[in-house]
Amino acid sequence: MNIDMIKTRIGTLSDVSNILALQEKYLYRNLSEKEREYGFVTTPFSSIQLKDIIKLNGLFLAENENNTIIAYVFAGTWEYYSQWEIFNFMVSRFPNLSFKDQSLTVQNSFQYGPICIDLAYRGKGLINLIFEEMRIKFLQNYPIGITFINKVNKVSTIAHTQKLGWELIDEFEFNDKIYLGLAFDMTKSVL
């Protein structure tokens, strides 16, 4: 794969069916235990939820030289993500958390993720390309990015902490699973 042939862009409504297909391919519940070792997506999005995030300019895509969607990343306000209980739980923890000497609030942070990269394109720098596309857009309004990763998803944890520089700020249990809470300084380029 030639990383120079990859194009990143913001998602459009015409992308919904292709995004759903990529999501289904890597959704936790659709993978065997062995397949999960290579990473997975935890939160399934419906076509309506996809259309809503696209209208908010919160879906970023990577395409290969054949214009096939090979990766996506979501980013949005806490208001958008409030439809899932885990995000409300995360926000409830903000009063006890800080990052770079700043208290976390719904005004100075946004939720990043999920991210999904086709297995054939992982480990080649694509995460940096698609993340940078999103970072530039969201830096206009937010100094801090927040996300969570299922603690058993070691591939995602390594990619985010070592390749992108996310920092661990929290660990919490939700629905009998352990999650890592991470934060990112949006002024920091990852390219």
C-alpha cells in the first residue's frame, strides 16, 4: 500500500451504506475471539445516527486509490453522543478529571471515536492521516479530545497512545467491562 495514494475527506450522505459495511466487518459482536485480537469497533451506529453525525460534519473517511472507503473516524459533541449511556457516564466523571492542568467540561472537549481501519491498511500510518483530517477541523472549537477504549482492545490502546500520543486520564467500569479514558491535546499535529 502506498500511503500517498490514500485520500482523506469528510463524509457525505452518499457514504452511509459503505460505512455501515465497514462497521459490520469489524463490529465486536461479529468477530471471533481470535479476530478481536486485531482490534474491533464496540459501538454500532445505525444509518440514521450516521446521517446525523454527517450533517454535523463529524465523520471523516479515508479512501484508497479505487475510491473504496478503508477507514472512518467519528467525532462530535457530547450532546450528539448523549444518546448512548456510556458517554453520559463518562461526562459524569469530568468533575474529578483534568488534562494538562485544565478541568474537563463539555464545552472544552469533544468525543472522538469510534475509529475503524480495514485490516489490510492497519500499521501503515493511516491512523495518523485520518486523525489529522479530524484534528484540524475540531481544533477550531475544542482544545481537548476525549475517548474511551475497551481495556481488552490492546491494538487500539497501542495505536492511540504510541502512534497518536493520547494520554490515559481515567479507567472505569461500565456494563461489566473495563474501559480506559484518554485525552488528547488538539494543538498537537500527528503527522
